[in-house]
Amino acid sequence: MRITAVKPILTDRYLLVRVATDAGLTGNGEAGLWARHEVVAREIESLAEYFVGKDPARIEHHHQAVSRATHFMGSTASAALSAIDVALWDIAGKAAGLPVHRLLGGRCRDRIKVFENVAGDSVEARADHARELVEQGFTALRTSPFFAGWERTESSSAVIGEAVYIVGAIRDAVGDRADLGVEIHRNLTPDEAITLAAELAPFRLSYYEDPLPPQSEDALEYVARHVDLPIAAGERSYNLFQFAELIGRRIAAFIRPDLSLAGGITQAKKIAALAEASFVRVFPHLMGSPVNTCAFAQLDAAIPNYYLQEANLPHGAAREVVDQPPRVVDGYLQLPDRPGIGIEIDEPAAARFPFHPPGPAPEPAAPAAPRSPFPPRGPAAPRNPDGSIRH
């Protein structure tokens, strides 16, 4: 069997890929460098020059050949290679007549526990949404402890106070019926992260996700040594070696590999093994279409140290571009049992949805009406009150 074509598909907010073979089998994958999909699509087209004519079964060899021959192997190249890698595993499963998790050693679990995000533009709305999600069967929740435009607040003490108010209201709403984590989105400075963590400690948080920008492991290690919450980090890391450092320095209790960015199933399985040896749990970062959701499920099922991932329930175009959208029942993703990753991209359907690349962050607007005892905010913008970009 030989690869005959590698095709990137830009549709709606997603970058999908299909790898065709002369045996009539086609593999499906997805790239996860979401802010640079058009650049990654061009990289996939470039990598096709290597892959066409090759044996799709030599997955590890292809990763080594491409990654070691590329002098500037950054996130763009890694996202492109990740998408193709998943498609090759999809082909391997179809060729064997087995779901991919069977090729990875078999399942460690029968279904995949997932979390849902608590949303709302007021404290009351978030508390109500959290209750609704628990009633739907979710036992794991996550929230950002900020409202839109919080960066424009003059006082970091007010930001921290509002965050505590939000998280406290959610915890009061659900009690002990659900685990709760917070997503900081890499928005704080070390001093702010340490102060906020101390204030949030009484709410029994499961994790404190990405408190700092990802550029400095030294800064994250400093924060980790000064907080009493489990750190989750790594969603922006794009290779095995970055995760080895994160794990080796014992910075995080949870690592967040994204298999559509960090090397596909081939590398994510290795990253999970490194983490297992240090009792670090794998908390995959999931964005994208149901193609990613189903591919991630195959990995989640096959590793013993899986922790949690986003439900990523499909809506709109996401439901249309695949033949069988994944299902979440009582807070668990149902494991696909079809050969391969368990899903097929519907190319004619994907062609009906124009690609919409993400735009730049909006400029600050007029302050919004008050929604809590704290100062009003405007729309989200990555700026400080003095007009500088927030770091």
C-alpha cells in the first residue's frame, strides 16, 4: 500500500487533512495550531512531496524522517506533521479492521470522562450554568475566573477579588457534586498568580491551568513552588522534548499535550509514558472539530494516566463535516469502536462552509453595565489599563 495524496481542508474554523492510498483506504486527521491554519495548510502541502509514494504503515519512521530533516522544526511544522500522523494511524486501524486504541495496546477504560466549561456574563449566570451542567451528568467543570475586559481593571486586587467571587459562587452552586478547575489562559504575572492561588485554595480546585505565558519554564517553576494548587500546563508545547523538561522539573501535576500540535498519536503516546513514570497525569488540550475529539478518544482509552479532557460538543459546521459526531452521555465521551479513529470527514459538506480565520484581538470599547459588586468591564482585550499589551 502506498500514499497517493495528502489533502488539507480548510473549513469553518478548522484545518482537516485526508491522506489517500492506492488500496482505497483514506485517513483523517486535524491540525491544532488554530491561529495559523492557513500557514499550516501550506506546510501540509509541502510535506505531501515527502509522503506521496511512501508506505503509510511506517508511521514512526516518517515522523523521524520529517522532524530530523527539518532545520526549523517549530509549531507550524509540528502541527502539519501531527495531522498527517493521525491520518496514518486512521489508515492503520482501517487496514487491520480495528479501532486505533486496539493498536496502542488496548483500552484501559471503557468510556472517556470529560468536562464542560461554565460560562456566563454574570456571577449568577455562571452559578446557574454550573447547576445545569451537573444536572446533565457532568462531574467535572472548568471556568475562567474572569469576565470579559478584566485586563482594563486598574487594581489587580479587584481582579483577584472578582475571581474569588466567581469561583466561590460556582462551588456554592454545585457543592461537592462536581470537581472544579480554573483556566487562567496564561494571563497573569507571577505575583498575581501566587496571590490568586492562595485566595482560591479554599474552594478545593482540581487544577490551576496555565497561570503564566508559556515562554519561561523558570517562571512557571517559581509559581509552582509558591502555590498549593495542582498546576496544569503544556497546551502550547509542541514536541516531546518540551514535555520532558516540564515533567522532569516537576512543575506540573497535569500536562496538557495536544496531539494535533505535539506530534500526533505517535508522539503523544511517548509523552504520556514519560508522564506515567513521574506519576504525572495527562490532561489533553482539545480544540477543533469532532475529528480531533475522536482521535483524542483513541489515545485517552489506551493510556493508564489519562485524567480529563474537554467535552467539545459539536455544533453547527462541526456536526456537518463528519459522518458520525461523537456522543457524550452522563459526562462521558463514548469510545468509537469503528476501525481507525472512528470518524470520516464529509468533504462535500466541508466545502459548504467557508474558512473563517481568527481575527486580531478587539480594541477596548466603552465600559459595560455593572454585573457584580466589582467595577464594570468592556469587551475582552489583551491590554493593561495604561494601553500596553498584557504580559
